[in-house]
Amino acid sequence: MRILFTDDYAVSANALSEMLEEQNIQVDQAECGENGHRLADI
């Protein structure tokens, strides 16, 4: 499974991403909605 996580607060975004990756979930991170849209298009 792969998810795109968008959050402008890096500390919580990194913590959540690490927890998900421990469950073998691939995580892409975006720090704002605009970058999230770009990543979703890829």
C-alpha cells in the first residue's frame, strides 16, 4: 500500500510516516496542498 500524506507540521508528519512505514506502507509526504496535488499526479 502507498499513501500520500500532506501536513505542514513536519514533526507530526515525520512521526506518522515512520509509524506507517513500520507497517510496510510506503509514504510520500507533501508539506502543502499544492505539492500534494503535484505528487498525486505523478
